[in-house]
Amino acid sequence: MRDVQVGLAIRCLSRYFVAQAAKMNQEFVVGFDAKRAFSNASGLGHYARNHIRMLARALPAERIVLFSPCLDRLDFRDEMRAAGIRIVSPSSPSGTWRTLGMGKEVKKQGVSVFHALSPELPFDLDVPAIVTVHDAIAFDVPAYHSFWNAILYRFKTRHALRRASMVVSVSRYTAGRLQDQSALMGKTAEVMPPVFQPSLIPATAPIKSIQPYFLYVGNLEARKNIGMLLEAFLLIRKRVPHHLVLVGKDLGMRSSLMGFIKNMGLTGRVHLTGEISEGEKNGWIQHCDALVYPSVMEGFGLPVLEGLMAQKPVITSSGTAMEEAGGDCVYYASPYRPEEWAETLIRILENPMPLNAEECQSHLQKFSPERLIPAWLGLYSLVANGN
């Protein structure tokens, strides 16, 4: 049922936007706030890079402009330059350019429609704008951010949503949470799932001594619910020979996790890799027995798709946005019940295939460039032409 709903929504959006765009001049130039693409290794960074690559398949390079105050990811910078895509950044480092200054550059570069790939818009922007909102965490549970970061995020998001010609949400779940929190200020968010493509980075073989294993991919932070995952692993550690591998950047949880691992006698069975390369991550995914993603709050949940793309069983949290990412192809368990996770992991080992494996390819196509390009081109055309 989830697959049917997501597929129907995308098809309806595509047909509507394409039909409307056919009536208009489509010679628009799209500018992107590409800071996340050039600075974030995961999450928003993956979303931004995949989205820009998708559009580069559909539009001539001269109709795409990337704006960023930093170019930290040199591999992506070189990829974009090789494709002939313009990259605009300040001549000298500036902490305020993205807020005041970038808008003038957008106008100067002849941009018809500006797309903020995360919810922040320049205060001096003077062209139609689309804003993508990924989650409602700062509104729903501000404690997951530092006090001042939560205030700043809500301020920037509200300004961006108020100013935007169109708001896009990556999931129905996030759109609903924003509506419940009145963050949309009377607007309606169009739901457009993130584009997802297989990684082209060759996989690096994982450590041989850590076999077999369950795998978590994501930052180490409170909302990811890793403590509950460790409790679930405790319940089955004597029933299975598996290790648990936690792949991701530490955002303040490593010391407490290591303390729990030591106190519970899990040293040697639970492994924290820290932030690793894309090839290393792909290797861990390729060889795992199951990918586990117990987060309590996400905007979408890209690791779920990564597991499915590798044809691995995936277990994730019920009642969250991940139900849209996983559809009917993954296992769900309550993020508050470690015993439910433990039993689901045992079930997975008895049938080590994605749930409804024959339907997975059809489900993954819902997030393919081929499916999403027509809807996005129509959307950009509508906004560029003032609709």
C-alpha cells in the first residue's frame, strides 16, 4: 500500500507539472544554493549532489549555476567543472555571503529560478525561489539541536518558507509535521522524494575479522537511537555469532557508547568505524547480513534505500518517514522496543533477503532520475514563469 501511494503521488505530480510546463517557455536557468553539496559528507550532502547530478542529465550545463561559500569537496568541484557547470563563490572567505551577497550574484548570473537545497534563502534574493525542507526536527524536538542552533534554524527556515515561491518536502511525513507545527505559515508543501542512484565509487572490502555483522550507517547522535539498538543486540548476542558495526561521524555520542559497550561486555563485538570514505561504506554495506536504521526522527532516511539497492534486508523504525523510504520492502519495528528489534533480527537471519524482494526494483524506481526529472523540470518552469 505504501508503494502504491508514493508511486501514485509521483506520477500525478509528473503529469501535472509536465502538462503545465508544456504551455510555457522552458528556457529557464536554475541556480542552486550548493553549500551542502560542497560541505556535507552525508545526509543533506548526498541529497544535494544527487539532485544536481540528476538535473545535469536533463539540462545543458549553461542553464545550471551553483552558488557556495566553500568548495570543500574537491572531487565534486572537479566533477562539476568537467561537466561545464558554473560555480560561483566569494572571492574571499565570508561568513555572511550566503545570507547577504549571494542574492546579488544570483541576479548577476541570469538565474530564472533559485533552488535552496536546504531551508535557507539569501535576504537579498530577488528571483523566484524553491526551498526544500528535509525535516521538522528543530520544530518538533528542538532538544536534538543546541539551544542557539535550534533558534537560528527555526528563524532561517521560517524566513525561507515565507519568501519561497514554492516549498518542497522530501516526504509526506515531514510535510505533515511542518503543517502540524504551523511552520509552513499557511502554505502547502509539494512532496518530492529525493533522487537516489547507485554509488559509482568502487567498494572497499571490510575487515575480514569482523564477520558476520549487522550494519548501522549514519551519524552518531541522540535521535539516531543507537542506545536502543545496543540493547537489542545485547538480547541476541548469545544466540548469534554476529558483530554490530556502527559506521558514521561522531556528533557527541562516542564516549557514552564506548562506556556502554565496555560495561555490557560488548567489547570486540561492537565496532565504531568513525567517518569513512564512500568506498569503505559501500564495502561494509555489500557484505553485511542486514542494515539496521533505528532512528526516531528523520526527514526521509536515505540509508534505507542504500541497503535495498545492495539487495540487503533492512530493518528500520515504524511510524516514521522511513516507511516512505522502505515501502513494503523492509522490516519495521518500534524504535522504543529493543525486544522487537531483537526478534526481527533473528527473523531476518532465517530469511536473509529483503522483504518482498521481487517488489524492490519497482520500489527503487520511484526514486530514479528517470521518474523524477519530468516533475522537477515542470516545477522549475512553473516557478520561473511566475506560477
